[in-house]
Amino acid sequence: MGHNVRTCPDINPASAERRISRARNRFTRSCKECGEKGHNIQTCPQVNPEGAARRAKRGNSTRRDGRRVCSACGVVGHNTRTCPVLNPEKAKKKRRKGPRVCSHCETPGHNIQTCPILHPERVRIRKKRVDGDRVCSACGGVGHNLRTCPSINPSAAENRERRLAMRGTRVCRICGKTGHNARTCPGI
């Protein structure tokens, strides 16, 4: 418990010793301003009293259900960077339920990357994919993709054709029937 293969004391004792040393020295760094241990310059009471107060409050606040507790207002679900009390302009936006909506044309069902108004050349490709046909992004041909394009990778295209020709002719070594292999045999 407490380590992985890389820091296992049996396999790699030097890494295990470094891991133990880091765990021992955790939270013992000294502040560069006052030299005391237990805080840094951002939470130093001499330099930044507000930061020190937030740190003290954060130390008292507990996390409920593994969620964040804001150290500024004490509410669960956000941190000080997105706190609506400290930063009302950065308040968390409510996520809209339902299908995604394009921010350009405000039509549901696609986003700005696949918007038919901005990218009319992608509509044909997207339609072909929806119908179940592959469309190659290199040559625009139907039935293969970029990886198995005959103009770019002829050997991969030959392998694809061979696999398509063999489809349905495989024989299961367990039951001797065609259409499946031993891993997916219904007789097991």
C-alpha cells in the first residue's frame, strides 16, 4: 500500500526512499519572506494578511463528498478563482440541458466545427458518415478512410480488401460454424 511498481522498495529502493522523503517533508517548506515553515509567500501573514486569513479558513473547512469547498465563502462546488462572491463576473454559468447548440447559427445538433454554414464542404462528409459509409479525408472516396486509402497506403488497402472478402467465411475452431470465431462462439 502507498506505492506503485516504480517506487516499490523491493524493486527500486532508491525511488522508494525518495518517495518516503518527499512524504515526510510535505508541508514543511519555508516562506521566502519571513522564513517560517507551514506557509508560502502568498499566504504569509506579514506580506499578505488576506491570503493568510483564507489559508486559515481553508484549514478549518472540510471537503464534503470529495467536492471542493470555497475558502472565501465556504460554499461547496467552486474555489476562490470562480467564487461568485469574490468574482461575480466569473460566476459559474449554468449548463444548458439537451442537445448541443452551434454558437454560430444557434441550431441544435452540431457545433461550430461542423456548422454547415461555416463549413459547407464538411456537410457531405458528415452525411456519408451518418449513413454508415466511410469517407476518406485524403481523396474523398467512399468505403475507406485515410489509414486505408489506396493512394496513400496501398498495402493497407489490400489488407482491407482481403478482410472484406474473407468476412463470413471464417470457421470457428470450437463448433465448426461460420460467421464467428472461438472468442465469440455461442456454444461456450
